[in-house]
Amino acid sequence: MGENLGLTEAVSIALGGMIGGGIYAVLGVVTRITGAATWAAFVLAGVVALCAAYSYIRLNELADQGGGSVTYIQCFTGNETLAGMAGWTLLFGYVGSMAMYAFAFAEFAISFPVVPESAAGLPLRSVISVSAVAGFVGLNLLGARATGTTENVLVAAKVLVLVLFGLGGIAYALGISPSPPDVGAGRLLSTSPLMAAGVSFVAFQGWQLLFYDQERIVDPGETIREAIYVSIPAAVGIYVVVALATVNLAPEALTTHPHTALKVAAERMLSAVGIRRLGGLVIALSALFSTGSAINATLFSSGYFAKGLLSKGFLPDRVGDADADGVPPRLILGIGAITALFSAWGSLDAVTSFASLAFIVVFGGVSYLALRQRAQSSVHPVPPAVGLVGAAGFFPVMLYHLYAAERNTFYAVCALAAAVVAVEVLYFERSTLAAEITEFEDLVDADVDPDIDPDVGLGSE
């Protein structure tokens, strides 16, 4: 596609990547951790994401080449293995994000009265999630993608629905209650907002998709910088008002039906004007559309990201041809298959936590790289330091919460992380491992005395 993207389109891509499915997928998970202080968790995560984005912007300028995290690690450390492992970690983070969106897509689909939760003894949640992923894999194989103008309209519609819901919900809560809205003041000085911020971090990763598409962006350095500094604060604001509205309108739904609590809150708000069902329908349809478009956009961008890894030799040649036009079909099919497996097998908590940890690690690493470049006049040390400290703080606190409160999720996340790291090490250190095995075999062979008859002691005929 030859279309050039300006600032409006860049903001749409970044903002759409964050709010496209994040709020519908993570709100219930985050609220279970920190209750009415969920808004504070989103603010914390947004601040760390903004500081990490500053690091990306500065490293992009210093490297003078596109490519994102992998390129920066290559450029500023010269460590190919580290760059490749970061690339794989980020790719698995995208897979986790898409699985999270597919999970939420199915949850809202079965929230419609006409859709049963199971059929022939088979839970439809998993079937719908896998079907959604398969459908968008098919669209990407056909080369379908929204144009910049279409993306602007779609994102504007999604933002409008959420802003109207959030502001309307807060106004309604103020009108029906003599006391001010619950903002979770009692939890603000506890560690729960920090724990919840780590879990919600995956909802702030969409902005980095811009760094993979710089050749189509007009004046990419300046445009990406402005788009990110607009989109992240806007996403934080939307998350805050939606969280406050939902917590105050449907606190019980966040406990009983956390994945679809927005729908319950919208129904309650609009019941006052006699259009209860319409409110729930609008939110549910918006959620289906938003999570679906988030799967499609992330699959498209992660496909090109994976193609970049392939061209750098960070993925095996058998997964596709790096010189092919567009994304090799085998890459799209492979990413789609792993995503479908995650969405069918994992719980939303496990998938969300794993994806957040992946982005925490990579964003923290990029912040560290930028902090190392603080001697450069263009790099102020404070934002990278905040990004690094924030990521370093989120990681252990989030794991502690999972261990203490959600032991099964903790084990699932650890198993996923261990499997990913093991595969990465085996792939990127395969030459070293092969050489060490050969050296060991040579040492064993050298220890065998050639003058000893191997038949001695075995008896004779």
C-alpha cells in the first residue's frame, strides 16, 4: 500500500492499538486486584509506558533507522543473541495480547442472550475465540487491512463510545448517590495499585506498532513523537473514566462477571431512560468490534515484525521467505496457530499476566539502553530512569501478587515464561551448544585408551 500516514493516522494507529481491546480485556482482571483504585493502576502503568516511549523515540533518533526494540539492542549493544531473544519475547507478547483480545471477544459474544455458553457439551468460549483468530488469519492472508482514513473513523467511533460511557456513567453515579464516587482512597497507599499496574501494562503496548511502519509515515521521527505523546495520555484518560464509571455503577458485576462488567454498567446507566437493553447492546457490539479489530491490527503488525526478525536471521528460514512480498503465509499461519492455542487453553488472567510481563521486560530493557545514552544531549536521564525503575518494580510485585492470590495463574505464567526462555536459548545458542557437545564427545573419546581391547573381559568362545 502506497498511502502515506500523517499525524492523525499515526495517532489512530497508536490509540487504536491501546484501547482497541485493552480496556475490554483487562478491566475485570485489574479491578479484582485493586478494586475502586483501578484508575490509579492505569495512571501508574501509563506513566511508565510514556517514559518507555520516550526512550524508544530517543533511541530511534540516535540509531537513525527503524525497527524498534530489536534494532536498538543490536545497535547499542552489538549482542545478536540478546537482540534475538528480545525479539522473540516481544513476539510472544503480541501473541499473548491477541489471545487476550480473542478471549474477551468470546466473552462478550456469549453475553448476548441468543448465544449459549455451550453446545453439545462443548464450551463455546474456546470455540468462538479460536474461530475469531482463524477468521482474522484468513483476512490477513487475503491482504485485508484498513486504510488510514478508515482507521481514523473506526478509532474515533470506539473512543466516542467509551468516552460517552465513562463520562455518562460518572455523571449518573453522582446523580443517584449523595456521596461522591468511590475512588478507592483506602487502597491508594497500599501495594495493590502497583500490582494491578503491572497486570494492566499490556493495555499500553499499541503505540510501538508505529516504529515498524516508519516507511509509510510522513516525517516519521516528528510524527511518531507527537502521535505517542498524544495517544498515551489520551488512553490513560479513557481508561480512568471507564474504570471509575464501571466500579461505581456495577461493582457486583466486577466480582461475578468481571469480563463483561462494562455491559452491565451500561445497562444500569441507560435503564434510567428506558433503553437498558440498548446500552448493553451498544457496549457489547463495541467490544466485539474493538477486540476483533485489535486482533486484526496486531496480527498484521506482528506479522511484519516477525518478517523483520526473519530477515535478520532471528527466525528459522523454514517459517517463511524473508524476500517475499508482504508477510509470508507460513508466518501468519504460525502466529495464528499459537494465538489460537493460547486463547483456547489459557485463562484470561494467565494470558494477560504473561503478555504484560513480556512487555515489562522489553520496555524496561529499552529504557535501560536509553539511560546508558544519557550523555547524549538529546536524552534526558529522568524519563528512561522512571521507565526502568517502573518496569523493575512492576515485575517482582506482580509475580508476588500472582503467587499469593492466584497460585494457579502464577504457575501457568512461570511455565510459559520458562518454555519461551528455553526455546530462545536453545535456538540462539545452538551453535555454542553444538560446539560444547562436540568438545565433550572428543574429551570422552580421548579418555578411551586405544591399546585396550574392547573384547577383554567379555569372555571367549
